[in-house]
Amino acid sequence: MSASAKKIYRPETRLVQAGTLRSPFGETSEALYLTQGYVYDNAAQAEARFKGEDPGYQYSRFANPTVDMFERRMAAFEGAEAARATATGMAAVTLALVGQVKAGDHVVASKAMFGSCRYIVEDYLPRFGVTSTLVDGCNLDAWREAVRPNTKTFFLESPTNPALEVIDIAEVARIAHAAGATLVVDNVFATPLFQSPLALGADCVVYSATKHIDGQGRCLGGIVLASRKFIMDHVHVLLRQTGPSMSPFNAWVLLKGLETLAVRVRRQADNAAALAVAIAEHPKISRLIYPGRPDHPQAAVARKQMRGGSTLLAFEIKGGKPAAFRFQDALKLIRISNNLGDAKSLITHPATTTHQRLTPAQRAELGISDGLVRVSAGLEHPDDIVEDVLAALEAA
């Protein structure tokens, strides 16, 4: 190894150190640059900046030093060549998909996805002449059969929201590439700590940074990560011209969140696993779903591509919606919220919240029954979480 070879640090170290830019003041914490614009030394420099001949900053809708640090750190953590931060997770999903297609193109996506993502694929893109086909994401033949000559991209999330299906990313990537299409993966539920879609063959990975990356319920954010070519061809110009930019303050908050992400996610996953063990045989639960368990429907795929379970679990309470509502209302520690990845344990009822827009038949197809609840394990003591759930189940 040459003396100049750059050392590749482990993920936890990259989460704390990567991408830091220091001002002449030599600050320890990342600097927060709350500015809309930047001044130039002279008119020629301004011209060079706008031509792309000078690498400095022009306007914070385009780029900002604090946002730049967040992008660099996330790219280093994910193992991506480039990244672009966005105002929200849905802005990241929308940019990654819309930036690749035009009228006449076709998208294939898994049916099991967050309600807003499904809206983009099923309702929003068709307004502009982009058709879509939704498939059972765990059925590889369904992906193959859905391909058309005009298919441009595949989209999936794994584990899925809210039923935690685990889709074989590597195999879906092979199918997409054989068809001349790309694969975009929403990796929010696994987090970059437990799953690396780019290493599995995906072309682009997106996150709602609002979830585990912040992890403390403070701000919104999203990020798109991919090769430098993918970002420049499909994301950079669209972000610059349409403006779903991340605020510098939110980028600073998210940089602070990244420093503790590895510690938080591992503890949350341990808590989720402990809760799954405690309620697995409970007489009031008809179905339990947790990716880290051997009885998960896609346990073999999870072992192959994931380095941990998840901070989330889902379970079906006997008695449908009335019982699920009684259960939620009886919880004392776990709070009702449609967010996830928070330091506080949270619960939601997908049929009446995140997936209420779907018809009953569509929800049934995805395994979203009226008794299904999704729990995002927090950082509380595992015994307190378990005791809270067991006590509430008595009320169900």
C-alpha cells in the first residue's frame, strides 16, 4: 500500500467524521451556514461560477456548505459516489423517479410501499404520460412479466411499509438491468447500517432523513444517493431548477443525528426484537412480523442481504379495528404517531393512517388488515416497552 493511499474507515467512524468542512476558525462541530447567497471577488468569478468553471457556491438552493457536509457524510456512509439532499423524504423519492422519465415511459414498482410513494407512481406520474405497473415485490417472475420495451426504472422499498416484506434486491436489480432499466430502492426501514442497496446492485437509494437519521423528531429531510453520473443525469438539474432544497439548519441537525445513528439503531433493533419475542405467542395476536425472526416469510432473503433485523415490527390484533384502537388507547408509554425511527417508541394503525387512501381490497392484498399495528421501537428500556404492550393487550 502506498503512503498516499486513503484509509477506508468503518461505518461508525464515517458517521462521525466524514465530509466535515472547517472554516479558518477551526471549529469542532460542523459550522451552520445560514445564508441564501454568496458574494464574489469580482465579476469574472461570478461568471465562472455560473458556467461551472469555478467550484465555489452560488446560491443555497443549488448548494450550501452545511448541506454539502451532510451530503458528503451520507455518501461516505452509504458507499455512494454522490448525493443530493432534499427538503423531505418524499422530495427525494419524487426526484429519483421523475428525473429519469418522460412522457411515454413506464415504471414498475412493488405494490407494498408507503402510501405517498404509491401516489407518486400510481397517480402523479400518469398525469405526465408515464405509465406504471404494480407487482408483488417478492415474486421475481412478476417483475420480469411487467417489463415493457419502454420500462425505464424499477422502484421498491425493503423491508416494506407496513407489513415488513423483504424483497430480494440483488435479484430485482438483475431483472431491471437485463431490461435496460434502473432500480431505485427506498432503504428507510433497514437504514444504511443494516442494508446496502447499492452494493446489492441498485442504481439509486433514497431515504427520508426525517426518520432514523434525525431520530429525535426534530426536522424533515431526505437524500438521494447514487453514482455521480446518475446524480448529474437525473437529479442535479431537476433539484436546482425546481427547488426542493434542504435547509442548512436541517442539514446541521441531521449531521448531529448521524453521529449517534449507529448506537441508536442497534439499541432500537434490540428493543424491537425483544418485543417480538415477548408477544410472539400471545393469545390476542394472530400474526407477528419481524425481519429478524426465523419465522418471517422472507427470512432467507433477510439473512442474505440484511445485517440486522429492523427497528420496526408489525402485528395483527384479534378483533379488528375496535380491538386495535382499544389497544393503542391503552398504551401509556408508546405514543400514537405515524412517524418512525424516533428515540421514543411509536405506534400507528396503517389501515386508518398511512394507507387509508387504499381501498379495502388493496389493503387486504398487502396484508394490511384492520387489526394490524406497526410499532417503531425507541430507546426506552426493553422491559418497559414489553410491559406497556402486554398491559395494553389485556385491554384489547
